[in-house]
Amino acid sequence: NGNPPVFFADYDGDGIADEEDPAPYDSINLSPINGIAWLSAALSDADGDGNLNFNDPWPYDPNNGNGSPSGPPENEPDSDEDGIPDRDDPAPNDASNTSPVNGIAWYNSVWGDSDLDGVLDYWDPEPYGQMQQDTDGDGLLDNVDPAPNDPNNYSSYNDTNWNSDALGDNDGDGTPNFFDAWPYDPYDHRDSDMDGITDDTDPAPSDYDNYSSYNSTTWGFDALGDLDNDGTLNFFDPYPYDSHNGDPSMMDSDNDGYTDDIDPAPQDPNNHSEENGLDWYDNALGDNDGDGINNFNDPTPNGDPNDPDGDHFTDNDPAPQDYSNYSSHNMVSWYQRIFGDDDNDTILNFFDLRPDTYDEPNPPDPNNPTDPNDPNDPNNPPPQPEGDGNTEPASQDCP
């Protein structure tokens, strides 16, 4: 299924921990020193000479070839006195240990495996048959070679050619190189905080809850997820629920179809307008009555027959079809100030020829021959006495 197998401390299943096993990949523990397959007794000392069976050239001779062998310890019976305790001797009454299978007298090498086929010599019909093969010539016998037909020992677990080092353990984590997904990382299977995320990828390897200071969130098992699919893992994402990472020109907080930079109510998907009391949803920026005011901000979004331009002036509007209330008198768009008087000359802005300059309320008009305010107009009647004996206006009388 593509996942590396799970390895235990006893790779060959012989009952001896790998760190102590003299042949961790050989379940019979065949000794190259004395040719005996020691099985689970590899670390015992049959002759009590201080040398472990697996490493002892004379495993049943405490004198190690110096003088007469004394045989096994006293508490180990050896009926045929062949140096092999009865409990280990396949023929305890035959010092020659002649095999009934192949007719060969094996003496004290009865537990050897001359052809390395996994069958002990005593029981092997062809004890000198074809040696265990190394088909690809990589130095690893086929029975232990993870890729017996590939001299490069290419591993799909870590995309590496291991050659003769396929069964090595570069990072010392107990997993052979060939099968190790992280062959140079001894922490590939360690999970210090027991949160289900191994230390090599855990953003907070000592925190079971995986609290993130980037977004003040406890992520637990989902620390390496990506909820907003923006390519930044949840643990490290300042905006873990926003794929636009806080950019208002790309962000739509209320998912109403308007990005926050233009949304009149960026936190309200209904786009409720306080101006007209309506929920505009995705038509907030429309203009139902075509008056130039978007629906959200328009007090009368559906129009007023008495106010066709939507400027809220229903009576005496000098520009009833123009929301901007452009004045041809002074070339200014007055909008809501058409009836104002910016220069305080009592002439309304819309009609004022000089809206920023104070003018007499009733100035003489030289182009009007019947201007009643022009004292020099011959068509006007002469001034009348005031009762003070002169014809000057009262404003010009001496005090």
C-alpha cells in the first residue's frame, strides 16, 4: 500500500533484541566462527569460558583447544561425550553425530549449514548443495535482499539507490535504510507530545494541543491542515479561514458577492440599509430608480413621482430632471445647495451670477430702460419731497 512496514526491536524474530543480536537479520543465528546455528542460544555460553556461543571458536571446550576438552558443564549431561549437551545433540548417544538423512558424520558441527540454505547440515539431504544465491550480485543474499533482482537496491520508500547498504541503518532508528522513509532522520517515528504528528513535522512538538501564536488558535490534530486552501498550513496562517489573507480588495467577509472594499455593509450578508430600511442583498450597489444614488444609500430607492431626479426637491426644483442641479447661470452643480446662499446676498445659489461675491439685492440694471431702482432713468418719476423741504433720500439727509 506504499507505507513502510512497521519494524519491531527484533527484526528476525529470534527472540533476541536487534541491539544485542549478533545476527539481527538471521533467525537461526548461524555463527561464521564455529558454523553452528545457535537459534535463541546465541548469547549463551555453553562451555562457561566467558565467550558467547556465537563468537566462540570452541563453544563446548572451556580450554578453547588448549589441552583436553572437559566437555560441557557438569550440570549439562553429555551421554555420548561428543562435547554437545544432550539437550542440543540431535544424536545424544552417537559421538559421530551421523545423520540419518544424508549419512554424514557431523561430529561437533552438527548445527552447521554448509550451503546456507537454512536447513541444518544434520537434517539437510544435500548439505553441500547450491549455496544461497545472490542473484543481483550486490553482496546481499537473496533471502535477506529487499530487492534481490536489483543490484542498486532502489527504494521507493525514500527514492534512493542503497546498493550494498540497503540493510544498514544510517540514522540509527531501528529501520533499515531501504525501508526508512526518513533514512537520515532518527526522529521520523518519534511523537514527543503524543498528538499524532511526528516530531519532524510537528510545529509544536512539545504541545499536544498545538496552540499557534500566529492566529491564537488551538489546532490539535489539524495543525498541518489548510482550511482556506491558500497554501499556508493552519498553524502558521495569520488568516486561517481567509484565502485572501486579509486583503480587502479580495476579501468578502459576509459572502454576499461584494468585496469588503466596496461593500456598504461588509459584515452583513443581507446588506440592510438604515437609510431606507430595506435588505438589498446582492443589489445594494444597484440603482433601481436611476437617480445616481445606489439603492443602499437612497432614501427613495424606487423613485418619487414628484421628484423625478431623486434630489429630494419636489417643489420648485429649478432643474427637475438633473440630480446634480447644474446651473446654467453660473456653471456650477449645486446638488443639495441649490436653495442656499453662499455669499449671503439674498440671491439663491442656483440663480446667482456670482455665487461667491456679495451683490446688492436690487442693483441698477443699465440694460433695463424702465428700471425703477435707477434714479437717472428719465422714465422714472422725479423724487418726492420727504417733508423736510428737500428731495434727497432720507438716507442722504444731514443729521
